[in-house]
Amino acid sequence: MSKTFEQARAIILERVEPLEIERVVLAAAIGRILAAEIKAPWGMPLWDNSAMDGFAVGSEACEQEGEVRLVISAYIPAGQSAEGIELAPGCAVKVMTGAPVPVGSAAVVPVEHTEEVGDVVVIKDRIKTGNHIRYRQEDIAEGEIVLRPGTLLRPPESSLLASFGLLSVPVYRRPAVAILSTGDELVAPGEPPGPGQIVDSNSHSLAAAVIEMGAEPVMLGIARDDRDDLREKLTRGLQADVLVSSAGISVGDRDFVQEILLELGVETIFTKVRVKPGRPTTFGVCNGKPVFALPGNPVSGLLTFEQFVRPALLRMMGHREVIKPLVKAQLTHTIRKKSGSVQLYRVRLYRQGDGWMAASAGDQNTGILKTLVNANGIAILPSDKEIFTAGEEIEVHLLPGSFQQGPG
């Protein structure tokens, strides 16, 4: 049941669908995916208004050469209506930023380009028609579709929705992701490890990755290499939207995870992926819910999460683009690998001239976590090639989070 890197990702994405829709308040919608079309209930701006503190003038003032002197006939602060205020020939109306301009306004002259002398404003610069007036509906027309389903709600979208008085919006629900670490050798963080024991970092790193992308982790703790303990915790995990376990999926005498998942009704789709690191990555489905069994090595677990679990969670959250675009970069050194598998090679990207350079982030042994800490990208090295020479262009998947600008 071994799959290529590309096959594995395609199979996973074929098996997951967006979750149901829920309505949340606008403040809680940032980072969520809009699930409905939004039309403008009115146009924006609602009326012609001034973009500057200054003086609204008529078209005759715009046609004049040299100094223009106009009588200040009215004052309109922001928040006040311009109804009933006329802009007569030879007059100007003082307006504040955002205030409506009176009918007949051809331009607004910023206050810093004028001089007030009593009830007269003196304008020395030539006035250009249309300057500093924001015209009714020039931004958005009434009834216009302003946001479509699948839109990621960022601060600009939040501002737009708030401008139309929308207090809540329909979005796709965040998946609850059950996370389980397995192994007799593990102790929880905070407990001193004894002989032969190690501190469980996988559940915390995977939970951090889940939180970072906007989903909700459900911590199941540590399951021992014991059938009853594994069955109990995996059963609880299958109540979440997604189950992600780490370790216990190899061929050891006490690697029971796959066996127990089968007993619990999980349909195994594949058990190996031709990728390094991450070969024993397993994927299954139970009652429509995706189940991932990732390698126990912390580096392998995080790398396979990025390539296989993250895209699935993004699709469940309603994202349309779930595979991050790859950037092209020049290698600073030669890389040799075995053919037959995609290699996930940890690199540091930095700018040089108009392009990107990719340097090794350190020792590529999967036991070296520091290399992943130093990396800001993962080079996706194709399976059919063994040697990548210095200066050659490769494709790199940018890691979320920190980004280093230089090679230091």
C-alpha cells in the first residue's frame, strides 16, 4: 500500500471535504473562510465627501489662472449633512475630512494650500477638477458582490464587512484535531526522564502546528505500548473531526497502532509513502473522518504534518488553495540523494540580488531537531533524481512562521 509523494497527497485531498457552516461574530472571524456570498447593501461612499480638510470650490474656480479669492460661505464638519448648503459662484465651503461636500463642488483644496483672511480664502495654486473628492459609490456600487465564498477573512475584509454593519458572518467550522503520542519510553513534559526515557515533544509540536493554522487541538496524552491503553485513547480520538497519532506504526513487536485502528473500523488507504523522511506515514478514514498515523521521530512527524495533514485541515476549513506555492531558489551546495523517493530537505532561504538562495539548514539526519529549527523552507527534491548541483534551481516549500533574510 505504498504511494508516491504526489499520489499520497492527492488521495488525502480526495477524501476530505469542508466542514459544516457556522455563524460567528466578526471579531472571531479573522483567519476563517467565508462560506457565503456577500453583496453590498448600499454603495460606498454613501455620498460625495472630502478626502482632506480644506475648501470645496466650484468649477469656475478650477478654470481660473493665478490667485483665486473666494468668500467662505459655510462650514461642514464631519458627521454633518450638507443638505440645504449651496456652493454659489465666487464662494467656497470649508469642509473637514469625511464631511459631505455641497452640490456643485468640483474640487477640494487642502487647507495647507490656502490662506484664510477673515471670511475670504486665498488660493494661489492652480486647482485641478476632481481633486480630493471621494465620489458616491466610486469604491463599491450598491448590490455589488464584494466577497465570495472561500475568501480568507483578513483585517481588510473585516473592515469591509464592518462598513456594511455586519456583526456576524457564516464561516466553515474549525476542525477539532485529536493528537496522540504513543510509546512506553515517553514521559510528559515536566516529568524528569528516567533511564531509557524521553520527554514527549510530538504532541506539543503537533498541537502547536494545529493551532498555528487555525484548527483546534484535542490532547489525548500518551498511550503506552499496550493494546487496552491504545484502544481507549484511539477510540476517544475518533470522536474528533481528525485523529493524528505519532509512532507505533513501524514493524516493531510493540507497534500496535495500525492493528488497533483496523479493529476500530478505520479503513486504511495507504501505509507507506515514498518520501524521506516520513516513509511509514499512514492514512485512513473512519466514518468520513481522516486518520493520520505519523512517524514518531519529531522531525519526521512535523515534516509529514506540513506535507499531508496541513493541506487536509485547510480543505476542511474551507480553503480553496491548500497546497502552498513553491518558490524557486538556487542551491548553494551540491546535494546527493537516492532515487525512488522525494526528499524533504531542510534549507535556509535568503535573498541575493533578484533571486533566492537555498543553503542547508544543517545536518539532515532526522534525529537533529535543531536543523528544522534553523530552517525556513523545505526543498522538495524529486524522486527521479540523485544529484542536485550547486547553482541548480530547486523548488522550496516555505515553512510557516519565522523567515530569515540572510544566511547568518
